[in-house]
Amino acid sequence: MNKALQAELNATSWSFAPPALAQLADPANVLHSLNAGMLIHRVAQVNYDYVAEARSFALDLQNYMNAKLSPDATVLVYEEILGHQGRMHWLLHMKHPSDYGRLLNLVDHDKAFQDIYQGDRLPQRGGGNWERIFLQGSFREKVMVPQHGLAREALDEIPAGHFLPPARHQIAQANAPFLDSSSAGAIVLRSFQARYESRDLARYFLNEWQSHINARLPGLVTSAQFEEMWGRQDQLHLLIHLRDLDSYAALRQLELSDTELRALMQKPRVNLAGQDLAWGGLFETGSVHDTVLLPVAPKAA
């Protein structure tokens, strides 16, 4: 980590954890949730006895991948809290799906990369690599792309090499300063299953909701909308970036006290079986799920 970044982080009071940017040896050209063309969200369950080893492995692998894949990809590492104990999360930020080929090349042909994930991580505990640290069969991945078509972007504004316009186009400049996956102290990944017959209305509602939140809580909360690709049809996601976990209280207070937000939430959106329903009618009941992520603290220098 460079000295200027370290000084900035040290001078800031973080209630829970430093942002994921602190994990990076070189934050230049970082890709994050607001400037990437697509994200891969990887999750795995750690065997409870090896949580410390899992964190160390994740950071070692991340450091090497970022050194080799920059500026086309950035990996950030998080840990789930207030949910599944011992659940690790990675966000792989890329410009384009073809950039994944560079990662596969590391896996197949880079000896230093292979040494990191094949090396003995448990020399004092009977020996074993990552395959022993993580629960068998628990690794899952989903591809998320910035929601497009409702924001302020045009196809001719796609940055060179990007798959789709980055999520930054969803947010008005007046809502600065922005938080993203590299600068947030915590992230709420909120997932929704849109009803097929109201998929467009569901996307529009989420855009309305996050536009209001971003305008009311700049610097504390920044929400960006994504859509799952090559996975479940019409599975929608909000990455709600928080300054820290205390900022969630500001979001909850806004939901209770802001009359415009309440009107937005109560507005009839769809008619089902002759009944006018608000936003809840746009999604499958029980499908809205929050996952709270904290950046894994970097190793001590």
C-alpha cells in the first residue's frame, strides 16, 4: 500500500473495518462496482476450524491475481456478517467477459499462482491446502452486470473495452461523493426475484428507490443496480454501499421519516387478481434477501 493511502486510512475513524481498498498493494487503476463492466460474485463456506487460514489464503491469492490482472480486473475480498458464519465472498471486477480468460490462464499455466493455492496451508494441523480449508462443494459463482436501459447512459458512452456501461451512469453527479466496493466500509447485497410479468416495472422501481436514497444520503449510502446474467432469469441485485454499518441506521431512519420515500414505496405498481399492489407485487414473495459484507482486513505489514 502506498504511504499516501495508508495515511488517509489511518486518519479516518472506521467503526468496523477499513474499506477493501486497503487490501490493495497498488490502488492505481482499481476496478470497482461503479466503473466495472461486469462483476463475478464468488462465495464459499469455510470449515469453522480454519477461518484464519481462509482469510490468509484469500488475501494471498487476491494479491497475486491483482498484480497479474491489472488493469483489466480487480479482486476484492469480504466476509459475511449477521448471516452465515465463516462465509467468504470475493468480488471480481472486470471490464468484459473475455477478461476471464486471463484468470483461466493463471490457473492453468502460472506456477506461482498454482503454488499459492496448492501449497500446504496447515503444516501444524496435519497438512492440507485450500481444499481442506473450505467445505467441499460450497464454491458458487454468479455473474452480475450493471443494470442498463433505465440509466443515463447511451451505448456510445460505453468505455473502451467495457461490456456494458458501468453503474456509475446510474447515479447523478449531484449525489457525490460516491461509495463503491473499494471505498465502502460495508456492503449490503440485496437480491430480488422479479415476477416475469412485471420485470420491467421491477427494474424501474429499484431505479426510483436507489435514485432517492443516493440523493438523500450522499457520502453515507450509495446504491447501484445490477442484474444476474447466465444464471437465474430476472434475478436483480442492489449493491448498497455503506460508509460503515452505522450508516444503515441513517437508511432505516430515512425509510421511516421521509414522506417522499414513503409515497414511493406505497405507490400502486401492479394489479394482481384485481388488487392494486405496491412494490411488493413486483417480486416473488420471500425472494428479497440481504447479505451483509465487511471487507477482510489486510495482513499486518
